[in-house]
Amino acid sequence: MSRSTLLVVFRAMIAFSLLCGAVAGDMMKDSPVTFPEKGALPAKYPPDVRTESVPAEKEYAIFGTPQRSMKQIRVIRAEMPAGRFTPPPHDWIHLTRTKKRLAEGGSLTLLAIGDSIVNDTMRSGWVAELQSLYPQCRIQAYVYVRGGGGCQHYKDEDRVAKYVVPRKPDLVLIGGISQRSIDDIRTVIGQIREALPEVEFLLFTGAFGTADPREPEELARAAHSGTGPYGEALRKLAAEQRCAFLDMTSPWAEYIRSSKVHPHLFYRDRVHANEYGEQILAKIITAFFAVPEFRVEETDERIRIKGPAIEAAVRKKGYVSGVEGGSFLDAKSGFRDLGFGLDIQDWIMEPGSDAAWRDRLEGDLAYDYNNLFHGKRPKRSVEGPQICTQAKQLQPQVVEGRGFVAVEQQWQYRIAAPGRNTGSLWKQTLVFPNGRRYFYSANRIVSRNSGEALFFRHDLPGHIKHNKGDTFSEIYLSYAGRIPAGEFLTDFAPDEKFNYRRDRDGVPQRMIRAYRIRDPQTGRDGPWLAGMTLNPADTSEAWCHQRGYVCMIHEVGERPVREGETFGAVFIIGFFDSIDEMNQVYDEHAGFSGLELAPEGWRLTRRAVP
């Protein structure tokens, strides 16, 4: 179907929905938004994924989805008003084949049927998020919609046989705000099952429209509402017909109420969602399909996090900060990290020699160079001590939210070079999202000192223990390419080879540092373990050299900082099956330098936050 034909169909959807909804609701009385008399407000974020369209009859459209990339979804979510909702219950009883394919792999074809609200739901890109939750499953999805479309339309003129059955869906989703009767839905279910006996169904109630989500009684009276008679009737039909059921209305209304902004900030016209509203729908339906949550175990020594895709531990005592060495497990492959820890924190530093005050330095602040350990470049400590070895004990705090577990920890530097202040605050936030083989880590310094080139040093992703390259087969550096393990059999200085410096080399397209794990007993290659700096300009220098182990030092900053300012970066650290997969995940997240966390959720930010 041509783009012009699709536009005609969607304009008809808007016109029909506005006509049907004009008599209900009075949200316009206190609305801060002025909608056009005809049509809708222009999209701030037009869908960035071009999808296949399939020929259909006049006023109907069939096309592929998702139409948004995860990168665009994250940008929208970082900007939209924050809210929260109670996750809908998982209703897997009648979705056994769907659940099996998502969890174990294979292919899964989805088809959504309905009106413009269903179109908005699918355009949100939630299928892209579902794919990221279940990377082992190949998901293909289609949308079959009509303006004001309900099963009263799809049951007639052999439409199921002509347009639904040829797609061969494994799961059919039926929803929207335009269903005329429960009997019509029952008829369409029967028609599809007659041709596709094994197909599964998810029936979901409506959201958006003109009913005010701030008024529970008004919302319950809406013809599509999950909180009124329609919702109860649809739930009974789902049980009768062995279908899954999802009440979209309640969590949608809860999110908008909790946001404490006018509902119309989530609308593009008086009936339909804008990009922010679409993401509410995406969050709800993704939560319905979400994988099992994490299990957290805490002792005096460490916090253990166990999820369906990974396991990890964060030490409280001893060698602290980041993720404990050898604890990061990839459930898919059974391999673990190879080093002393992941994202392990050191000192605050700056370029230059400390020779003028070397005899007055406390603790471990002295920094030697012109050697194999540190290379030839003069550097000096501003504050210390080295957190990982000298802090001895941290007090990490666990935050459990919908779809994630996070760990927050911090340390205040207690010694400084002569003439410098002590007390800069290092903060680290580790976020483990459900179902992913990687986690996010945000490190930042709230500085008590001013300097023209302050930076902090840490390990990214982490050092590599090995015996003549037995535990890894190669290293990948986005700024240097693929490097075989044989290059790391003898010691060499960090600036001798494989060294990156922003002032010398410029900012690369991506900052990815990874090693390919190898079974030392069999020689079998496993996954890559990668550390990614999401804003490549945040990296000032990066080492990859041999010193008894492969040392993966990474430095952030080396820019002017004033006392009281915050500088830092955010990273993705985890397991990947290929460099292409790393690049794809990187590009979906590129450009962020910070992370904000709250019990109701988290989001990446463009700047490091205190």
C-alpha cells in the first residue's frame, strides 16, 4: 500500500473517532492544549522505521510493525512526563505456545486487529521492546486496522479469510475503543480458529478516547472501558473462548493520574495518543509479556542478583565497587566474566607530574610513570584513595522496580594532593533490566575541586585473567578493530599499542571495548563481554595492554570542572553474540551520559546527574 493511501486511511480514522467521541467527556474545559479543528497536532517524533504494507480494501490498512526503533523509544521516554502504574497480571494460561516460543526461541507472528487506538498501540514500538526482552525468538508483527474499526467490520465480507488467515498469525490481539458488541468479537475468534486451530488470542480493553481518566465514574461509563460493564463482559468472553485478557484501561488511567499533568499532554487530538501516550500503552502491554522478575539475596558480604538472563554480585566488603569478579553469569551460554570485577573504581586524577610534592602525598596518591604499568604520560592523583582496594567497605542499597533491579553505592574521597580539597563524592548506579544479558552502570563525581582536566579512572569492562590467551580468543576495540589473543602473550606498556586518546585520535562513532570468552579446556568460543561508553566523547583515554593480565583501564572526563559540578558517564556492560549485536544495542542508546533512578522507574539522561 502506498504512503498516500495510508494517509487517507489514517485521516479517516481520526475523523471517525472524533465524530464518535465528540459527545463524551469535558477534558477540554481545563486543557492546556489547543487541538486543531480538523486533524491532529503534528508528530514531534515521526516513526523512524519503515515497514512493509500489504494491499487491503478501501478504508482498511495492513502493515508491519514495529515502526519505532528502541533508540527512538528511549528518546521519547526520557522526555515524556513520568508516571507509574500497577503492572497487569500475567495471563499465560491460554498463551502456552506464545510463552514457549518467547522463552525457548523459534518464530512468533503477531497480528493486531482493531481501530486507530490499536494502530497507536502497535505504532508505539512495543514489539521492538518485546523482541529485546526475548532475543532468542524471531518476532514478526502486523496491524489490520480501520477507522472506527471493530469486529463488526472484520466478521463480514470474508475479511478474515482474505486478510487475517494469509498472515498465519500465532497470536491475534483484539482491542480498541470501537467494538460494537461482544458477540462480534466471538464471531471473529471463531472464524480465525476455524482456519487456524492453534492460534492464540489476547483480548484487551480500550484506552484514550474522550473519557477523562481522572474521573473514575466517567471512565467506567465509557463503552470501551475495562473498569465498567464492557471490561467485565470482555473478561468473561476471554474465559469462555480460552483467550488471554488484558485490562489496558486501569493502568493507563493510573499512569496519567500519577503524572500529575493534564491528560491532554499525552494526546495528539481529542481522542488519540501522541508519542508520549503511545509509550504509556507500550509500557503496559510490554509489562503484560514481561519475563519473570529478579531474585535478590543479601548477606553481610555481598548482594546477589539472579534473573532469567544473568546473575551478578556486588560486594559490600573487601574489593569493592562495580560487579564482583567472576560473578557475572550469562544464563544463555553459561560463561562468566574473566577478571577482578566489572566497572571497578579508582582515583580522581589529572594530567601532569606530582614530582613537586611527591614527598607530601598521603596513602596511595603517588603515581609513577615511564614504566610498563602506566606508560610514559605524566599523570597525578587529585583525590584518593583507590576505591576498589582501599575503601574496604561500602553500603550498597537495592532498589527494586517494575522490570528492573538496581544497586546504588557511593564513597567520599578522604585524602587529597597538597592544596586540593578532600570530600568529592563518587556515585555508582547499576541497573539490571529484566530479561537482558547486560546491565547499565552510571558513574559520576560530584567534585570538591576545580581543575582544567579532571578525570576518574575505572576498569571497563574489566581486566582479563589468562594464561597465554587460554581464556579469550580475541579483543574488539571499536577504535582499533579485532585483535587476536596472541598479541597479549608478553607485557607491554599502555601507550605502546592499542591505546586511545581523545586529544590525539578524536571522538569515534562508538566506544566499545570487548573480549571474546573462550573455554580454556575445550577452546570453544563463547559470547563477547563488552563495555560500552554510551557517549563516546566522555572517554578521555582507554588502555588495553598486557601486564600479567590484560588491563582494560578507562578514563572519563579530562575537561574543565568547577567545584560543585558533576561529571561522569553511563555504560552498558554485558554479553553479546556478535559485534553486529553490540553495534545495534550501542546505536539504540548512543548519546547518553547519565542515568536517573526512582522506585517507579529509571531513564537515561543526556548529562551526568548528581
